[in-house]
Amino acid sequence: MTPRKKAIELAKKVAKKRDNYICQKHGESCVGQMHGSHIIPVGAGGIIAADPDNIITLCASAHKLAGDSWHEAPKEQDWFDIKFPGRYARLKAKHENRPIKKYEWLEKVKELTQQLKDMD
């Protein structure tokens, strides 16, 4: 697994643990069915893809179902702006789309691994 993929995987684990495996849209828990979903998509580039603040826990239906899917229009989800006022704007301001060096991904892996240990 590349350091980039490992960092993103760890960031999702940190976010799900932070959210107590509770869907941030529906407020229900289902450990086996929870997804870590990006607010600013991975495809936007940058190290923000491995930032737990850029990831929320969603149940499978909130994450993927057509018609009300998070990925269809994350910025247009009223519940998100109500629950997390200013979060999207803060993430957009923090985001920079630039090539990330391998050592930066490796540092992020170390940081996130430590975060997970600290959460136990």
C-alpha cells in the first residue's frame, strides 16, 4: 500500500473513531456499515485527503444512495451546514492542490498512527 493510501485509510479510521461510529447525518450507529467520507473529495488533490477534519462518518445509505447521496452534492446538504457551521469554508481555506512529496505522506502516516493510539 502506498503511503498516500495508508494515510487516507488511517484518516478515515481516526474520523470514524472520533465520531463514535455514528452516522453524522442520521445519528445512528452501525459499526460494520460506517463509511469515512471526504468533504473535499480526494480528487481535489492535496494532503487534505488525509485530514480527519475533512472526513465524516456516514452510514452506507447516507453515503451512497441515489437521490440523497453525499457524493451527489456534499456542499448542498443542509444538515451538514447546520451541524457543522463554517466547516466547509474552513476546509476550503486550508486546502491547497499541490503535489505532495512521499516524505509528507509518510509523516502523515506517523501522525495519524499516533492519533489512533492516543484515542485508545
